[in-house]
Amino acid sequence: MDTTPITLIAGLGNPGGEYERTRHNVGFWLADRWANALNTRFTPDKSFFGDLAKARFGGRQLWLLKPSTYMNRSGQAVAALARFYKIPVEEVLVVHDELDLLAGQVRCKRGGGHAGHNGLRDIQACLGSPDFLRLRVGIGHPRRLGLQQGVADFVLHPPRQEEQLVIDKSLDRIDAVMTLLLDGQISKAVTQLHRDEPPTDP
């Protein structure tokens, strides 16, 4: 059973106003929510190639990071912070969008491949290990949604209104298990996430 507390939360996305509401920025959305919940705020930090916030939780120091390197260089920021503060890879939580999950679905797992996600690919390469925790937030796939958009175009556009509502509800469900995840009570968090997940069409 995984009981490793989390020290570094990295939400993935692309910097800049033109990307702010796009599907690829789901990780940024959750990072902003958690910073607010933890009574902290992000400030730019060039040393760590991103926007950084720090907070206290359960007597421990937490770091929240939004890389400003663009998605395909996310590992530069995550690895720089992890190495400077000597944060083990097992204490890193990466939040990212997931094409292979329908909007509204959430999955959490440790390790595994990157499934073509450029942010995960770079983090895995820069950390030298796949053994960080991943929080996968479903955004759907254009083919499953009956769209002719290419994947790259799809992730760099905002969700449709009905999709946004479902994604926002999935982020609410993640917020509800934030303390479990940060405490390393991953199994309990996953059970609650799955229990509260709405049914999806086949």
C-alpha cells in the first residue's frame, strides 16, 4: 500500500493567456485550486523555470509548481526543484490532462509509461525515473467525441461548455481528496474518487 506523503505538486500546462483555458492546462487549473485551498499564491521563480508556491501542511513543507517552460520541457522545472530541495521522486505528484479518459474520469497511479504525453515524457527523462505519482484528469479524445480535430489541435483548444462543466466537477472531486493524497493515503483517495465518479455512456 502506497503511504508516501507528497512534497511537490506539479501541475502541467502551457504558460500565457492564449493557453489558459485550453484542455492541456488542466494541471494548472488544479494547481491554482490547491494553492487557494492551502492559503498560498504563485509567484514567478526563474531558478525553477516556473511559477512557485509554498505552503505548510501537517507540519511539513509543500511546494506547488506550474512550469513556464511549455509542456514538452516540463521536466526541466520539476527536476530543478526536486534536486534543489532533495525531494525523492516518490514524493512528487504530477497532475496532467489525459486523452485516454473521458471528461469527468480521474485516475491516480504511480509509475508507468508516458503514453505519448510530452510533459510526462520529459519529467520521466529529467528525473531519471517513472516512479512519481500521476493524477490523470480526463479530457476525452477527439475521435471518441466524433470530432475530426487532430489531437494537438484538440488539446490546445478550450473544452466545449458541456465538457467544461464535467471537468470542473471532476476537479471538485479531486479537491475533496486533496488531504488524503498529500498524506500519502493513495488507496483511500482512489477509492473515494472512483466511488464518486459519475457513470459514463458506453
